[in-house]
Amino acid sequence: MAYTVKEVSGLSGISVRTLHYYDEIGLLKPHHVGDNGYRYYEQEQLLRLQQIMVYRELELPLSDIGDLLEQTKEKTAEVLLEHRSKVQNKVFRLHTLLQTIDETVAHLKGEQTMQPEQLYQGFDPEKQEMYERDLAERYGQEADEKIQESKTAAKNWSKEDYLDSQAEADQIHRQLAEAMNKGLKHSSEEVQALIRRHLQWVSRFYTPTAEIYSGLGDLYVEHEDFRKMYEGYEPGLAEYLRDGMKVLAERELS
């Protein structure tokens, strides 16, 4: 039985745009294209998509997934075992983070009291340090000063402040993905309003210069972890956000 791209999207939860993107990069080609121009997928392609989704859950970049899909079963098993270990560590950290969130909810309701050090259990300090080093190496002392400013600003945050910040960022990213799917240009008034909200969100941590804000957009595109996060919203979102940030930096921060 053949399925249209819309039907595959409904079955898998993967957006039509993402399925088109997978086709464009050769990761998931349809079984055939009909005379009507529609893509059609059969059982073999559905199974391949399932494999892609498993690898994406393991946070593998798309380039690695393409290579893996062409490997022998033995090689694939070896890679999966390697990533299984990483997933175990992540599960433990997320379990700790989930507990931290539950305890924070109880704290905010007045049901229990949390010590300051309990607020940040489960977060990943190694990745944070890696991002900080990357920014400092790119932009030198000015970036390092901004990093310290960011730490000072967030030092006295409650967990509620942190969760509010994360919710705001998530909403901005989702609305940017919607704008991109509508075909709105990153320089349009509507998109720039969202980019301005992003700038305000960044400004909760430090006051960015035009160069630092523009460079942050480059980091979103070039750094694998950031790219994965934005691809989770919509393929191409990292570049879309970066381009919008550069426009805003030039117009309003220069």
C-alpha cells in the first residue's frame, strides 16, 4: 500500500516540510512520484523513517544518520551500543531534573523548602562551560565579560525564573517556525518583532552588542547541539533565526 506524504506525516508525527527536506538531502526518498507530482511511500520507506526517528531521538546529526542507514547490521549495532551508554547517562540526569522540577513546584506552593543548591540539580554544567569557551574563543574579552554578566544576572534566579525563561524561548522558537512555514522573510516586520523578543530574552542574561548578538546567531548554526535543538522545531530554523538576528543587529544595535 502506498501512502502520500501527508498520510506519512499523520502516521509519524513528522511534518510534511521535514519529509520534503529528508527527500531533498537524500535521507528518505519516496518509493515513487506519481503523475500528479505527489510523493508516495511504501512499507520499506516507512521502516526507514522509523530508523531515522530512532537516531534522531539519540540526537545524531542527519549526516551521521545517512551514513548509518547504509552500514551493515553489525556496525549499526556497535554504534547503537555506544549511544545507549550516552542515553543512560542522559536518562539519569533528566530523572534528577524531573525530581528537581517536582520539588520546585512543591516549594512554590509552600509545601516544602528547597536549599539554593537544590535548585540546579540535573542541569548539564559541562555543556554550559563548552558554550562559554566557544563564545570566549570567538569574541575574546568582550564575550568573556558578557558571560560573567550573564552568570551574575542569573545568580539569584529562582527555579521559577528559570522555567519562565525557558518557556519564553520555546514560544519564540515555535512562532519563528510557524513564520518560516508561512514563507515570511526573516527581514519582515512580523519576523523582526519575534527576533526583537529573542533579543529581549537574551538581554535577561546580558546586554549584547551588535557583534556579540550577530555572533550568537552564527553559533546557533555552527554548533551541533544548537543545530539539533532548532532542527527539532523545524529544519532550517537555525539559519532563519541567525539571518533575522543579523538584520536586527545591524538595524538596532549598530
